[in-house]
Amino acid sequence: MNLINNGKLDFSQLESIIKKPKLFTKDKVNFWQDPYISEHILYAHLDDESDEGSRKYETVIKSVLWLSEYMNMPQGSRLLDLGCGPGLYSEHFHGQGFKVTGIDFSQSSIDYAKEEAKASQYDIEYICQNYLEIDYNNEFDVITLIYGDLCVLSHQERDLLLTKVRKALKPGGYLIFDLFTKQYFKDGHEKQTWYLSQEEGFWKEEEHLLLHEHFKYKKDKVRLEKYTMIMNDGQMQSYHIWKHYFSLKRAKEMMKQHQFNLKDFWSDLCGKPYEIESPWIGIIAQKS
Ligand SMILES: C[S@@+](CC[C@H](N)C(=O)[O-])C[C@H]1O[C@@H](n2cnc3c(N)ncnc32)[C@H](O)[C@@H]1O
């Protein structure tokens, strides 16, 4: 899309930016896989002190140690880390004796994870793939989906993924995941903000104007972060980040619908007791 038409600013194009998109409208470009953006997401994952791309390094370690102790599984149990990013959790689960497969569709993250595993001589299998396309049958003891991945999918995609995950797990196998709650968006009112990026930014190397809109879809319990980048030649590109939030009741219903037993739940994936005000729910469910 271009904002400039016959040398003039085309306001009808601007309207398309501010209009509330239909629920789960897809982007033309998947930002996770855009070579420039995914490189910057990788930097965010690797920032030990930030919760941006991944949780802080100390939280990742705490989580893996706690979950491993909680599951208390035999050495060599097979673990599938879906949306593994650069392999922060995969590596530590490997260190806890799991035989790990990590899947992510970001080529930059998978390349990094493979290099790290090779340099450290870790026997971890990394696959660059869309996890909605996995096709395993009774193969894994544990499947992880960490940092809200189930929340950013459409209803249809989530159902598809949970069906595939259930099929991929051995009977009694564990599914570990976390969900946003309404509290996650406590201060998030519908709003529009913008900034001018004059140097290499997160979304683009060249100078650009970045518009950010936060939309609410109250009935559907979904929020949207919409980022629109406008370049100095009038070209523009929008990215939608859908964020679905859950109550414990809805999480339990979702597990029941997909034939999992919700075994335990917390305020995070490090064993913090569940509190109604928590922005996250950490869940371990078992294939029934
Ligand atoms: C929020 S990050 C979390 C990464 C990792 N679990 C962590 O906590 O360090 C989500 C990851 O899921 C990946 N991802 C998102 N949708 C995916 C899909 N459909 N198939 C494969 N990977 C996906 C992204 O590329 C990204 O690496």
C-alpha cells in the first residue's frame, strides 16, 4: 500500500490504518519470519536482562529446573519445544536429561540455536517449521509452548495446534504452556501512539514513522497490537499481533474440549501459587 497517490497524500489509505481490523485478520508479511525483523527479535531473545523476546535468563533457568523437578521423568524422555526461538529452554531441558526437539519458523532463531548446539556439542534436533504443520504420532513425553504462544493464534489455529499436540504426545504425556489473563492488559486502553525512527529500528533499517494502535475485542476476549510502518516514499506496511486472554475457567474448558487433564496451574511456570490477579497462568496438562 502507498499513501501517496498522484503526488498527493491519500487520506483514504490513512483511514485503512485507523479502522479496527476484523478479528484475526492476517498480515501480508509474517513479521516473525521477515529477515530484518526476525534478526531484531533474536537480539531481544538473547537479552538476558529483558522480558521482551523471551523471559529473563534467570527466569528461564528457574522455570526449567522447577518443571524438570516437578515432572521427575526418566533420563532421555522426549521433549518437543514448540516456538523454541533460539533454544533458551531447549538447551536447559537438554541439560536436565531430556532428548529435545525444538521447532520454530524463524530461520534466524533456528540458525542461531543450531550453531549454539553445535558449539556446545549438545545433541538437540532443531527444525525450521510452522508448528501448525507438525505431524507426530505418540512420540513425545512432554511438549512445551512457552511465552504465550497459544494466545496469539486464532480460535481455529489454536484448535488445530492442540489437536496436533495431543496426537504427538504419548498417552499420559505432559503439555506445558502459559496464557495471558485479563490482568496482563490492566492498563491497556484503546489508544494510538506514534514515533519517528530516524535510525536503525526494530521494524526497519531506514527512517520511518511507526504508528501503534491498541484495539479491544471485548466479547471475544482478544486484544490487538497493530503496528503500521510508513516509509518516506509513502509505502506502508501493517503488522497485527493478536493477543487472546484467558480466565482459569476458560483454560479448564479448553483443556477438557481437547481431552487433556489439567493437572496443575500456577501464576507462572516456576511454581508460584496461582493468584486471581496474576497476569499469567502457567499450566501443566496431561493427555488423557
Ligand atoms: C514469544 S516467542 C517465545 C520463544 C521461546 N518459547 C522463549 O520463550 O524463549 C514465540 C516464538 O514462536 C515462534 N512462532 C510463532 N508462531 C509460530 C508458528 N506458527 N510456527 C513455528 N514457530 C512459531 C516465533 O518465531 C518465536 O520464536
